[in-house]
Amino acid sequence: MPDVNVIIDGKSVAVPPGTNIVDAARHADVAIPVFCYHPKMKPVGMCRMCLVEVWTPRIDPATRQVVMGPDGLPQMALMMNKLQAACVTPVSDGMVIKTTTEKVKFAQRGVLEFLLTSHPLDCPVCDKGGECPLQNLTMQWGPEVSRFDYADKVHFEKPVKLSDVIYLDRERCILCSRCVRFQDDIAGDSVLGFDNRGRSWEIISKSEPGFDSKFSGNTTDICPVGALTNADFRFRARVWEVRSTPSVCTHCSVGCNLTIDARQNKLMRIMPRENDTVNEIWLCDKGRMGQRFFESVTRITTPMVRHNGKLVESTWEDALNRIASNMANIVERSGNNAVAGLISDSLPNEDLYAFRKLISDVYGSASIDHRLGLPTDVSIDDAPLQVGVGRDTNLMTIGKGTSVLVIAADPEEEAPVYLLRLRGIQSRGGAVHVVNSFGTKLGKTASSDTRIAQGGESAFALAFLKQVVDAQAATGFERRLRGLEEVRQQLAKHSLDSLLATAGISADQLKKVVDAYMTASNSIIMYGRTALQIGAAVTQNLASAAMITGKCGKANNGLIALTNGANTIGATALGIRPAKGGANANEMWSQAEQGQLRGLFIVGLDPAGKSERAAQALEA
């Protein structure tokens, strides 16, 4: 559709149809003050701060044609003969918007004056001070003096502990509903609401325990005043005192962009860093409040070497020389395979690449791994490297015509921000189909929630592949793939009825999922911890389905694995895995116990703290 042409404060601007006046004004570099409006949420027009004059061409009731004036230009009429809320008013062709008239200024001053009638004068101690929209808008658009007596202010008990991490100051709250709408519409946790009315109208927690959501910290970011504060940052520092350093969260495979706000090299808070292709402006509470581990008093901050049986502080030069000397002696006495390396799959690609070069090229060892050798270790999964989602995939933009199959995974627990992404896809007209042997929050609102039998994941994946192969053949277009005939021969050994019985589902349930996958323009398969624990019986069959249909390796099509490490796929791609003849982590402990493994590099992992067997092997 063609753009809509409007005039805002004398500036002509063309914007897409459906754009509201607030966003259109930003295209013209005109600022319209807002409190309740947020670009990531649907507008509601609650605060009335964005009132503007909206003039539209006058329409003749009889002819339904634009009335033209003597000068040949359309006659303009004030919309509904009053000011309009810019956030909920979409633009129309020929519209003229005025944001600086006396009527508009009078309304803006009035709204701010009313908001401040019961707002406490505590900016010097408020955590929002320095980044507070209420402060900024009052300075630019508010009245110079207040006509209200300070003694008339309404006071409430405060702070109210909504949860262990979120506090509410009811006197500061301006009832914009941003926090309520975020929880309802984006997080899908309807745990906040309104209570009472008039000047006693207030925000309350509706859940038990209070504010029961994994995304509660985001409400403190979008609160336009200091009503909601985070216990992790409350009264710790002023925002102008902190220095922000960009970083990436390593708690899961999403890789949320964030900033580390520190004062005098001490962590004050974690804030989301905007990146629409990854996490938009959101963080889960674990990513926000679970980063203080690097402040641990047990953290080693200087090199330590063992001297007379005890670890003592040393210099980097001395420590590195000792390592190089010891490893060279081990290789000389026992050979290359007496050296091995373990490195965390949450480290960046640069570290992983350098580590592999050290183990493989410098010491010539094939024994390298990113796992700990625990019973819970999963097999190395190559599927995302082969048929992962392609370049330019953006889960924020896709909707209608998209189908996402979530199988053997719980995104809320394994990669929380993906839950917000999946809900967003649904809200834009896409479909999310969940297949699990257990219940999830995502399943409650998904397009379909197929509950399979315990241990039925492999049978479902095989049945899914079998139906996909048949459906692809029915289209008359079969891709030339090496090994396709072997896949057909393997599938022929299994009857669909027996697979469905093992999976515990009906043929109609399977057909619904397969049809959605086959007919969508964008088809994504997301699998998680349960699928990875089972291994190739699930992951490779899902990969085969993507490969056979060609729904992989291109934008918004392919597999997404919810891995345990933040960079497991990077580690796998860079060769952090046993090479031919090399030992995996589990085999390394056996070799250490037998005296075959004499030198071990460990980076970013704590095997002794996670495994008694590993601790004993390291002592051997």
C-alpha cells in the first residue's frame, strides 16, 4: 500500500498506513510527550499526555467528497472538535497535526499538574532520577509552579514488596499500565492488575507467590517513573555515576545483548541492550539478576601456582612459563595423546578457536571437548550446522505464514526470551505447535499442544519424518538428495500405526502438525534439552525432514536448538570435539585414573566441583 502523506507542525512526512501520530511525528523529528505509550506495546491512550490538534479534510455529507475552499485547497476540520490522543489515532491522507498550539500546551500542562498532585518530591533519592521520563517531560512541557498544597498529597504505605526482587512505590505510580500490559501481552503472565478506584486506584500483584514471572525486571525498565524498582539496584548508585559496558548474557543459547553498569569497578546493575534480531529490549530475570557470580569471594583474580603442596600467588609470566614447561615435558615423556583440553561452550568463538589451535596444532592432541563427562552430558549435535535457520532469520518480523514446531523443549526454562519471540510470532498471525511429553506454559497458549507419551519423542520424530516424506512426494517435487533412498528404506521398516501407538497420539494430531509445517512459507523446528538427551533418534530425523522439504538454510527456515551452553553450536563448528582417535570428556577421566592422561587444560569449567569422579581423576 502507498504511504500516507501528512503535515506535522508544518513539516510534510510520508509514513506507512496504520502508523499512529506519535510514531509519524518521530519521522518528522517532532517530539510528542507520552507516558503510557510504548513502541513495543499496543497503544491504549490512558495518560492523555499526547493530546494534539488533528485537522482532516472536511467531507460533504451528501456527496462524500472533500469540500474545497475558495483557494482551491481542502477545507480542514478539527477532528471531533477536540484534542485527540496521538498514540491511538492513526494517520490518514491529508491530515494536518499541530502539537504546539496553546490548546495543546494547556492540556499538556494540565495532565502533568494532575499527575504531580500526589507524586512525592523525592527525586534526590529515587532510583529513576537521571533517566526519568516524568522528570524530563515536566521540565519541557510541565507547569513552572504547582497550585496544590503539599499537605494535600495522598500518602500510601511504601514500599510494597510485590516479589523478592520488585518493589512498588504507590505514591510515584502514575497508572500508565505499562507494567500490566507487558505482563499480559508480551510475557503472557497476567500477574499484575488494578485495584480500587479514584485516588486509591493502585497496581497489585494477583499471583501467589507475588509477581510470579520470569520477566518481572523488564517492568522496572519501561516504568516511566520510579514506581517499580529492582532490589538488585535499589539505592545502590545514581545512574550518572555508572559506566556502561556492552556484553552478552551467557546463561542460555539466546545470547541476549546487555550492558554491565558498574561504579568503581563494582557491578551495580544489568540492563538490556537493544538488539531487535536477538532480544529486542527485554531480559529474563536470570539474565538480569544472575550475573553477580563474578563477584564471588572465591573467584581467583591472580595466577596461582602450587608450591610445596599449596597454591600461592604468582605472576602471569611465571605461571605461563610453568605451564609451557610442564606440558612440553609431558609431551616429550608420554606423547601427544597424554595432553587434552576442556573448554566451556559458553565462551566466544575467538577463545574457542585459539584453544583448539593450542590443543590440536601446538600439542598435536585429538582429545578436546566442551562437555564435563557427566552422566547428563548430551551427544554432540551437528543438525543445526547442517540445516539450521539461515542467514537474515529474524523472529521479530515473521508472523502470518509462519509455523514453528516446538518439540521436546520448554523455552521458558531453557531459553526464556525465545518464549517472548514465539508469543510475538503468534500475535502477528503465525502458528506455534508444541509437542511434548510434559506440560509447558507455552503449550497453554500455542496453536496446538500435542501431549505425547513419556519416552515417545523418538517415535514421534520418526512418524513426523515418515509423513513429511509422503507429503513431499505427493507434491510432485522431490529434491535430489544423497541418501534419500536409504531414508525411505529405513522408514519402510516402521508402520505409521505402531509409531503413533508408541508416541501415544492419533493420526489426526500428527497430520495437523505436518500440514502446518508443509504449507507454511516459513517453517522452523525448535528442539531442546529433552531432544538433545535422546540424541540423533530425534534430532537427525527432524534434520532429515527439513532437508527433504528444503525448509532449511534460508531466512526463517530451519532448525533452532536450545543448547545447554551459550555457544554450543559455535564450539561444535570450531571443532571443540574429539577428533579421530581422541578422547571425549568421559574418556579423559578414565585415562587420568589409569595414568594415561598427564596434562589437562581446563578453561571456563569446574569439573571437580560438578563431579566427584572428575575430582578424584584430577587427584590421580
